[in-house]
Amino acid sequence: YNGMFGWLVDKSNVMCDVEGIKGNWIGLLDIFGFEDFEFNSFEQLCINLANETLQNHYNNYIFKKDMEECRAEGVCVDDVKCPDNSECLKLIVDSTGILGLLDDECKIGTGTDEGFLEKLTSMCGKNPFFERKPMMKTSFTVKHYAGNVTYQVKNFLEKNRDSLKDQVKEILLQSTVPLIPPLVPPIDDSSRPSAKLTVSAFFSRQLKDLMELINSTNPHWIRCIKPHPAKKARMFDGLSTSNQLESSGVLGTVKIRKAGYPVRILLQKFTSRYVVITESASPVVTDILAAGGIADKALAQVGTTKVFLKSEAYQKIEKLREAAVVKWAYKLQRFCRGYQGRKVMFAKFVEKNRERLLRERKEKEEKERAERERLEAERRAAEERERAAREAEERRRRAEEQRLLNVRNKAATCLQRHVRGGLTRIRIFRQVVEQQRAVFEMQRERQMVDERQGVTEVDIVRLKAERQWIAWLNEVDQLQRYMEQEAQRREGKEEQKKRILRREVCRAEEKIRRELTLDEAMARQTIVTKCAVVAKHKEQQAKALASFRASASGASHAKEAHRRFSPQRTARQQASAQAQASARRNDQRTDKLLAEYALNRARAFEEYFPNPPPPPVDTISARKRSWDDSRTPTSGAGVTSHSPAARGVRSPQRDRELFERSKNRWERQEAWLDSNEAAVTRDFGVAVHDPSAAQPFTGQPLAHKAIDDAYAGPFRTPQAAVTALESRSPPKNPLPAYL
């Protein structure tokens, strides 16, 4: 049933398009009235809670509206009290009230109705709106605005839970009618009893939403009263009607209005209605209130547009008005009746004295006519005198006007003469000025033309000079750029040549190093091979000697050994001779390559240093030279036909000497550079000091190229070799002799 009711509400809202409503709208709320039966249960409590809530809203709205109107009119309403049922609402809906304790008891699985009543009594026993008499074992009383209602707590918990068994839900969900399954609530798998919303909590939530909606609108109330329960015409039950008025809150509304100022009359209407109770010709509201004896603020107050009256004040002033109206009615009647009586008596008096009255009337008319004629003659004479005076005044005025006109004409003629003369002089002066200005402007124009021509010529000459100067500057800049480009190009070419020479020298040196390394490796391999052959030969000889000594027959074994080892000894000697010859050839070839390489370096070094110092005697090179001389074959003291001197070239001794000298010098350079005895100055000059010299040597600053040429040496860097090959001339600042 609950699901069907919700389905009907949703369907009605969809058909009425409630969600699409925009702008103003009108809502209609129809609920149960206040209920008080012999047996009141949980349903009556919910219905009465709704009525109590709406009554609270009604009281606050009416009271608030009345108070706002009074304050807008400037009426003091601080002493006015409004009936308030907020405490009764808190008793029902508060967390420690009836519904809150009921929900707490439902959450307990073992809760009972009697336990709920006992908790309610202990928590709310001191509340003035709650009552439980000692004889009430299963009931309690709530003092509502419409009266006291006694509720029976039997089945309160069951109705609040409103639980439907899962078996019933399963049966309804299996229905073949398409409408029924969607209406059944889903089966709750939760094991907690508090997971489901109770009826009181759901009802309170809906009631809260309803009040929020009502508070956002402008409400109006319609009270429906049944005149009697028999539903027949022309019948009225006063007791039933009074009970309905009391339960619907109408009597409470009357009390609210009586607590304030229920009678409110506009100032103009109040003045026009109650002016009769005052004696003043132009009374004000305060005079009327004072005359009525209701000037006290507790009975009446005057606003900006209305007069606010209590009920008793209104009744009092109404009685005074009725008395004043009766009093004024008596006065008006007296005046009217006196007028009517005087009118009748005058008619009778006129009828009785008609002839005398006519004669008196005729005499009176004659007198009045003579008086009128006399007054007319006097009036005509006065008018004649006034006319003559006016004519004389008119003649005098005209003569005066003519005189003034003549004076004005004469003055105007004089003014015209002076003005016209001045205007003529001004016109002539302007003509003269215009002529002189034209002549001056013509002269000035000619002068300006001449000046412009002169300036133009000067500008032409200046522009021509500027163009020439700019062209000259451009040519100078172009020439400078060309010279800079040429210098950069020459420098680039020089650098490129130097790089090419460096690469060639490096390649040549690298090639020589590789050849020397190869020859050295081959010589080492030959020596190792030679040593291995000798070691193997000694091992075989030792083995043969041991076997020979162990033999029993010495002679036969000796012959056999001589026969066995004699060819091997011959082969061994041949191999040793071949190895020595190969090693000798390799040594000679290595010495030759080293000599040629060192000779080339020494020759290049001599070109830079034509006066080198003599090499020391006790050096490694001297010992090596003596060893080479001992190895070099000579044929006596003379020179053979195969020697280099016989061929017309330098001898090997001379080349070896040059090589040793340059090598010794190079080693001394290396030792000197490593000993950090060269002090480099800020301008990159070098001060050289010879520790063996007696006097200190003060060197001169050298340029970068001189430094590179002086300290590089023939074996120092490829840069020095390239520089030597390019310059082919000694440096300007050579090193000292001891280097």
C-alpha cells in the first residue's frame, strides 16, 4: 500500500510536470485535523505533531506579520506576548523527546513499550507539557495547543519499526502483475536493526521538508467547520462547532489578535467617523482618543497611516460615538423643527397684515427710488468732473510726450552725427591700414621667397656635401672591411699552411716512430728466439751427457754419442750464427734509421743555433759513440773507398757527433724546463738564469714566436719543427749559450 501510494504521487507529479514549473505557483495542502479519541496511539501522535507544527508556523506568521505592520506604523509592541507552543514541539521531536526516545528504544533489539514509557517519564517528567498520573500504567498525556491528549503506548515500537518480513517481500516480488514488483521495497541484507529508517524519523524528515517549503511561500489558511454531524440543512450544533473552532486553532488565532491591536482603522476614516465625540471644530486623532478616554498606549496607539485599537477601546469609542450621534441628532431635530415653526408663523403674520405691509412696501420703494436717483445724479456729476480732469491730464501728457519726443529726436540726431562720423573715420582708417598691410605683406612675401631660395641653395649644397661625405665614409668603411677581410683571409691561409705543415711533420714523425717501434720489436723477438734456441740446446746437451755417463760401455757409447750429437751440434752452431747475423743486421738497420732521424733533427737545430756549446765528455752518448766506433770496421788509419768521406759527404762519425750534441742539448733543455727556473713575466717575456754561471743573467722579454722558437727545441713539439722549416733563419732573441 505504501509503494502504491508513492507510485500514485510520482505519477501525478509527472503528469502535472512538477519539475518543469517555472515562475509563480500555487500549492494546496490538505491534512488531517487535530485528533483526540478515546484510544489514541502512534498514528494520532504523528497527526497531532503535524497540526502542532503548522499551528506553530501559523502563530509565528500571524504574530510576525502583525508585529511587522505595527513596527512599520511606529507602534510600540514590546509588551505584546504571542502564544508559543515551541516547548510542546521540542517535547515531541527533540532527541531527548518522545520520538527521539522511541527511535532509541527501537534500535535496541530487546526494547519494549513499557521500557519506552519509563524512559520517557524519567526524561520528560518535569516538562510542563508532559503529564503522567500515577494511575496511568500504559499511557501518558501531552498538552497540545488544542487540548490535552492521552496516548496509549501499546504497539508504539511495532508501529514505529513498520517492518515487513522478507518472506512477504519475496512473495510480492514473484507476482506476475507488472505493477507490483517495482512497488515492493528491496530486501535489506544489513544485519543492523538501525540501518532502516523508522516511521517517526521518516515522518519528521518529511515534515521538516514541508515546513521549509511553506516558509518559502506566502501562505493563506482556510478553516473548514462542520455546523453539525447530522449532515442536514438548517441545523447548527454549538458545542460541536466550538470544539472544531478550538481544535482548528481559530480561537487561538483570536487570542493572538486580542493580545495585540486587532482593530486597525485608517487615520482619515477614523477622524471622519469619530469626530462627533469632540467639541473641536478641526479635531485630530489625539483629541478624539483623549475625548474617548482611550489615550493610554495599552488601549490605543497612533501609527503613520492607521490607528491601532484594543477590542475594549474599540467598543468604548463606539459607544461614545453612538451617544454623540444621538446627541447631535437631537440638536438637528430641534433646529429643523424650530425652522418649520417659524416658517408657519411668518406665513400667518403676512396674511393678517397684507394692506399695511403693501403700503409700507410702496413707501419704502419710493424712498428707495428717490435715493437711487439722487445717488445717480451725484454719480453722473462725479463722472463728469472725472472726465474733465482726465481730458486735461491727457492734454498735459500729450504735450509732455511731444516735448520729450523732440528732445529725443534732437539727441538722436546728435548721436547719429557722432556715430556716423566715427564709423566713417574707422572705415577710412581700416582702408588705410589694409593698404599698408597689403604693401607690408607683399614686401614680406618677397623677402620670404628670397630667404627660401637662399635656404634651398644652402640645403642643396649641404645635402651634396653630406652625400659626398657619406659616400667617402662608405668607401672608407668598405676599404677597411676589405682590408680586414684580406688580413683575415691571409691569416687564414697562413694558418692553413701552418696546419698543413704541422700535419705533414706529424705524419713523418709518426711514420718514423712506427718504423723504429717495428724494428725494435723485431730485434727483441730475434733475441728472444735466440735465447730460446740456446736454452733448448743446453737442455738437450745436459740430457745427452747424463745418458752418456749412465751407459755401461763408455767407448761404444761415446762413439754413438759422437755419431748422434755431432750433426746436431753443427745445426746448432749454424742456427746460432744465423741468429747473430740477423740480430746484427737488425741492429745496423735500427742504428741507421736512428742516426738518419737524429741527423735531420740536428741539422735543423744547427740552423737555429749555429754556435752550440761543446758536449760533455763523460756522458752516455760518448760511451755509446766509443762503442759504435769499436763496432765500425776500419782499414787502418786512412779512409777507404767505401767511407762517406770518400764519396764526398759527411762521415758517420760527424753525423753521430752532431746527433749526440743535439741530443745532449735537448736533454739539458728538458732538465732546465723541468727545474722551473724560467720566470714568466706578465708580458710573456722569459728571464733565464744559468746556475753554473758566475754572474746572474738578466734575460730580455721575448715575443710569443720567439718563446716558441727558443724553448721548443728540434725535438720539443711539431710547432717548433714547422716554424724552423718555414723561417729557415735564426731567432732574433736566441737562448743563452749554455742552453
